[in-house]
Amino acid sequence: MLDSACAEAVELALAAAEDVAGIGNVGAHLGVQPEGERVATHLFVAHERGYVGWRWAVTVTRASRSKLVTVDETVLVPGDGAIMPPQWLPWSERLQPGDIGVGDLLPTAPDDVRLEPGYTGADEPEMQAPQQDETWEQRDTVPFVAYELGLGRPRVLSREGRESAAERWMQGRGPESDMAQAAPASCTSCGFLARMAGALSQAFGVCANEYSPADGQVVALTFGCGGHSEAVATPEPRESAEPVLDEFAMDSAELGHS
């Protein structure tokens, strides 16, 4: 229920708004709305530059059994059709491919769905506790062997990470591109294709042809370009014209000579 004393405090609310915004930056009174027991908010048109559709909101209140109304707070609030800034996104979601420059660091979240632990210990055989008089010989474990082979990465690509990468690469250097459609053959049979390792090698490789537009880039095996190693420019055969012998000209030359 709207408190009558708070509702009538229009001049007090206007003065409070002008004290913050400045004289002349507060427009007409738009109304008042209850906020609680003996609390109400007066709304005024805001003439602030860059705040189209915004309003000054001045909240007033009074103590119990008191007629004295006081100002609680004065703020700018958006109204219907107000120009609003875009929704805030954390920096990790605002990044675009290619934004990382020299010296920049991009920390990866521990729960990034594109990655999964490189080793969980699930493949390790269970070991029973030795007896008191029994000793265990030290043995190489999977993490140590993997580290010696260069595979000791804490995390590797998950299924989501592989699928996301494959989708991007297919869009850039896939079979549906104009270059692939006009190519004489696909990358599968090209000698300049450098094979990848891992699960993605079944569908992708790296181009090693310095004259190809995809040199040094990941390409789908179904991609192709004019730099294919077996592309040979074969000239079209031409039929030879039949020799023409002008017997009359030869006879005239012989007669003139005699």
C-alpha cells in the first residue's frame, strides 16, 4: 500500500534528483510506486546524455509515527525502450580465435570440457599390501613410462575437444570449399600431406607444399587444391594440318628460270 506522506513528497524527491544530476537534467515527474511499508520511489525523466529512456528514481521513506519524509537513495534506472549496454561476459568468453598475441597467457579452466586427464590411474593393476617379511621390487609405472616417451601430459583432448576442433577444421579446409571442389584430387593421395598422430589422423593432416594456399595448415583428407603432387598439366593434342603443295607456282618458277 502506497504511503500518502511519501507519495506527496514530490518536491523533496525532485530536489534530491537535481542535487545528483544537476539543475535542468531532471525532467517531468512520471509517477510514484510503493516499495514497502512507508517506503516509495518517485520517477523522473532523465535528460542525461547517452541515457535515452532512463529515469531518475528517488526512494523516500519515513519513520513509524512520524510525518517527516527523508530521502533514502537516488539512482538512474532503465525505463521502457532504454538503451542498455550489452550483457557482460567474462573475458574468457569474449576471446575470439586469433586474439592471443605475443606474451599473452590464456589460462585453461580445470573443468574445461575440451580436455580430460592424460592419466587417471584406472589402468594400473591393483597391488595388495605386502607381508611384513616380504619386500616389493621397484617397478616402472605407467606415468613414468609415459613421461619417458614424451606422453606425460597432465591433460589431453577429450571427445568434445576433438569434435570441436574437427568441426572448425572441416569448415576451413574441408571438402565443401571452393578450392576442394576445383582440385584434381584429394589430399589423401597427395605426397605433400604430412600425417598427424592420434585419433584426428583418421580425417586430417598437415599440408607441406610451400606453393599451396594451405601450406602449414591442418587440412581434411578430403580437401584438395591445385598443388596436388600428382597434378600434371597435359596439353591438349592438336591435329596436324595436311601439307599443301602448290604445283602451279612451282611450274611457273621453273618456266621463268629457263
